[in-house]
Amino acid sequence: MTCNVAVGLFTPPVGSNALCRVPDLGRRGAIDRPENGLALRSRHRSPARRHLLPHRFHGYGASVPVRRKQEMFAVTVLFQIKEGQMDAFMPLMIDNAQASMRLEPGCRQFDVCCDAARPHDVFLYEIYDDEAAFKAHLQTAHFLSFDAAVADMIREKTVRTYLQVAQ
């Protein structure tokens, strides 16, 4: 979760961290002036209460919100490919990974890993917004097409999921 805050009158030095007080904005936006002279304008809509949010500043007048801990869903897949099938498998795998990143809003990362020391193994590392996004991935046309096309090329497939991801 991020805080959408724009810098007003005061900008801390480059790379410094500051705590920003986000005011109740109602419909038009508001300005908050804490004791340190910090003036912030925000489009954050909240009930009539103040929130203390972390915020990192970079450069003159530019600010980047600090990402709060966010629920994500990780998937790892280990394919063991049959002898002589790797050249046919890899283009299909790459196309599936690229389609997932391009077409699925819940897919945040899709890495396809290979190693010459293990020439028949392909390791996937995928990050989704949540388990529902992964389940939606399994129903997409590009995944179903990929899954059917590579079924006879795979000797073994191991899928593991993880509910906690730290970044």
C-alpha cells in the first residue's frame, strides 16, 4: 500500500526519510502544517482523522512513497523436460511468460530460469498480487494453450506456492 502525497513548501535533503502527516481532505484537498514547517497536499481520501505515514524524499520537490508491507503470492515451478524437447519447449515457455506479464494485471513478475549445469531443468519464479490472480492466470487462453502444447514435453513438474513474500 502506498501513500499518494505531493510535496508542498518544504523538501528534506536528498535520500532522507521523514514522517508525513496526511490530513483529512474531504473533496478538495488540504494542507497540513506541522511544527517542522512541512506542508503537504494529498489526494488521499480518508475519514476525519489524521494518519502518520512514512515517506521518502528524493531530490528537489520530488517525493516517492515508501511501499508498505503488501500481501503477495509467489509460485515456483520446476519443469524437468524430456530428452530432445528443450528447443521446442523454451520458445513456448518464453511466450507464455511474456503474455502473462503483458495481459494479466495481477502478474507482477515472471522469471524463466535455466542453467547449463542442469540442461533439462527449467525453473519459474512468479509473483502475483494474490492467490485469486494466480487462479485467474491458470484460466487464461495463453496459459491453457501453453499447457496443452507442452504436456508431452514434460517428464516431471513440481509446483509450490508461498503466501508470504518479503521484499
